[in-house]
Amino acid sequence: MKNVTDSFVSLGHWSSAGSFGFNTDILATNPINLSLVLGVLIFFGKGVLSDLLDNRKQRILNTIRNSEELRGAASERLEKSRVRLRKVEKEAEDYIVNGYQEIEREKFHLRNSIAKKLEQLEYYKNETIHFQQQRAINQVRQRVFQQALQGAIGTLNSCLNNELHLRTISANIGIFGTMKEKRD
């Protein structure tokens, strides 16, 4: 491994005019390395992210369908309640003398309870959709972060060994020392 490192270091000392060589300056090549890593992550992670988003979209659509079914059931109950209301109104006409006030109270309570139930169902539907969207976003963020972190760690572990790492640190300390001397 030392021979490979020495060959890269010696390639860095070749004249750059008219020849091809390796740039061993870590600070100069780091943006290039980062852009390559990000490009590879985007290229290969795009399909995984697309699949995750499609799956999440299907789950959200299923949740919306379920909410719509619940709304349909509530509409049926509303229609049944309206039929019942009509029946109560007919009975009210028959018993107007004796039970008019009681029937009016029953109508009022039915309307309020139906309105409250519809409001509650609409609220639960909206909360479910919002919760599922936030959950999907958080899961996608978490997976992308984990994959990026694993890729970066893998790249760093495969590229750096102790000797190269120590040389890089020593070179950077020397550069910073020179910069400090120039400032002073």
C-alpha cells in the first residue's frame, strides 16, 4: 500500500505542462470527489426514492379512499337521518297539539348531532391525510439521510488508510502553519 501511495505522491510532482497526472492536493480535489459522490447517490438513489414515494403515494391514496368511504357511509347515515327527520315531521303534524315542543327539540338534536358527526369525520379525514403525509416525508428524509451517510462512510473507509490519513493531516497542519506565519 505504501508503494501505491508513494506512486501517487510522485505522480503529483510531475510537471503538469503537456502531461497527465494525479492531483494529490486533498483540499483542491475534495469538491470534485463530493460532486462525484453526490452524483452517484442521486443517480442510484433516484429509483429507490421514486419507489418509496410511489409506495407512500399508494398508501395515502388508499387512506383517502378509506376516508371517502367513511364519508359515503356518513352520507348514507345522513340520508337515513333525513328520512327519519321527515318521518318525525309527519308525526309532528299528526300530534301537533300534544307533542309539538318535544318534536322540535328532537329535530334540533338530530341536526346538531349529524352536523357534529360530519365535522368530526371531516376533521379526522384531514388529520389522517396530514399525518400520513408528514410520516411519509419523515420516512423518506430518514432513509435518504441514512443512505447518504452509509455511502459517505463507505467511501471514506475504502479510500483512507492510517498512513494516508496521517500524511494528509500532517500536510494540512503544515499548510495552516504556513498560513498562520504569513498572517503574523
